[in-house]
Amino acid sequence: MTRPDPGGLGPGAVLGILGGGQLARMLALAAADLGVRAHIFAPEPDSPAYEVAARHTIGAYEDEAALATFADAVDVVTYEFENVPAATAAFLAARTPLHPGARALAVTQDRLSEKRFVSGLDLAVAPFHQVDSLAGLEQAVAALGRPSVLKTRRFGYDGKGQVKITGETELAEAWQEIGHFPAILEGFVSFTREVSVVAARGTDGSFAAFDVCENEHRDHILALTRIPARIGSAASAAAIEAARRIGEALAYVGVFAVEFFVVGDGAGEQVVVNEIAPRVHNSGHWTSEGAQTSQFHQHVRAVCGFPLGAAARRGRVTMENLIGDRVHDWRAILAEPGAHLHLYGKREARPGRKMGHVTRVVPEVD
């Protein structure tokens, strides 16, 4: 483990990563490019990241003995997913640098906390109400109307843990569907498109954002990302400025994503914050070939205290998620000129499971 100066790490350092999925896998590969060794900590015995990391530890996130040994073996810890238990984050942060910090994790793990945080920055969000009971849901629907969206406060992703409330929805059934968990009701936003900003903030407060990207979801799962997004320059600048303010308010270190709804058009076009992801993000996968620095290299740079890389786009880019059986088209994709295939090493292709992605870059002609 190398500490060339008091201000940061250097090649030879060990990056601890909580979680062993595809994001950890791509972080480990990027770390290796920069001379940094990845040590994965995850409970699963066969996580995809193990294949490409220098070392891995299989252990429960509640196993303090294993966590202490892990903390002693690394120079800095990060994570690939936001549902790391708060106690785990606090335990590790007391022993080794943790980036992003525990506050960023706490705010973004809870949809209600996140909405309150964002609205406290005077950034636009969908109207929302806290829901803790069926009676609370009835009151929230009376206030916000239908359609609206009921979401669990924690652990939802790719459409899981949420129910759209329409004119025909029985509220008791909706409350049952989310398991009676603490929730939030969000007013429905009539949007023209969904976009996101993937950005990084360094240990020195430096900030770099990739171009705003446009996202297309199918069955609540990101299917396709296009860059640049089809929005005006003012809305694009507003989205990037919102991301900068969020990162600064959280004293964030690392790569994060902010998802937005775009409402209105022309001079009336505006962005409304939907969610914050405190990690590298699916909508940023295009950067591996489409930007001068990938989001994965950028995250390793940020959490290790290295200078951030240039985020400039290399052309017009699309990123397609390979979901379920679509991964079986890998041979045709490899034969396609200009296609860049990334497979995650998952053994079983199931419906709705992200198995890989492919990026396509078309250079722009001046």
C-alpha cells in the first residue's frame, strides 16, 4: 500500500469495494488501469467482480470481525450500491476513509430524506407526502390526486417497490402490494423525457460532469441511453448546476448520478429532480468509450484523491443494456463495426436481469 504524500494515495494503493456486482467489476478493472488493486467485500460466493479483482472477502455486511480485517487491508473504501447498511458504513468510516461518506449514503437511501434534502436546496422535485399507513395513503392521495406514484422509502430499484395510483386503483391493495412498508407518495409529473447527469467530485472539491444523457426505460429498467440528450442548452446547464449543488451540499467524493424529468418545451423547458444515485450509474456506462474518461476511472480517481479526468464527449453515443436473453446476441454484436461489448460474467440470463451492455460511438464532424 502506497502513500506518496499526506494528501492522497498513489499507484499500489488498495481500493476496498463493498458489493460484488457488475459495477464493482467495472470499478476493479478501471482501478487496475491506474495501478490500484481492488479488494471486494460481498456476501455472495460467486459475485462477478471476484474474477477481475486482486482479492475478495466473502462475508456478511454485519460481520464486524470480517469488516475489521477488510478495513485493515485497504487504503480507502467505496461501494457499488446505495443499500449498504448504515451501521456497516459507520463501522468502516471509523477505521479507514470511506467515499462517498456516510451522510450521502443516509440521505439517498431514504426517498423521503432525499426529497426533503433536494427541495431544501430550492431545486424542483415532484410534490410528495410521507405515507406510514393506509389512512396516511388515503390522505396523501386526497392531497396529490391521481395519477400519482406510491414508492417504498427504501430498497426500491428498477421499478421495484412502487405502484402507480390511477383512478381504478384500490388503495388498500396498493398498500398491500408494497408490503405496508414506510413509503412516499409522489405527484405524477407529466414529462417529455427522462435525462440524467453523471458527475464526479474530488477530495479537493473539484467537480466534473459528463454531458446530459437521455434515458429510455422499458418495464421500469433502463434500456437505452443517448448522448447528447435532446434538450435545450439552458435546461442542460440547469441540470448540471443542480448536480453540482447536490454534490457540494453532501460534501460528496466520487461519482454520482442525478436523474431528472424534463417538463415543458422551448423557452419553458425545465428539469425536475427525480432521484440521486450515490455511485457509478447505469446511464453513465456510455462513458467507457464515449468520453475521454470513463465514469469508472473517474470514480477511482476521485475516491483515491487523484486529479479528475476530462469528461468531454467523443461523439454521438448510444448505450444499450443487454437484458435477459438479449445477451445471447453477443456474437452478432462483436461482428458489428463500431460496437463495444461489455459482458458482466453472470452465468444465468433471466428476464429483467442486466447481463451486459454495448456502446456505439459516432464521431461528430465539424
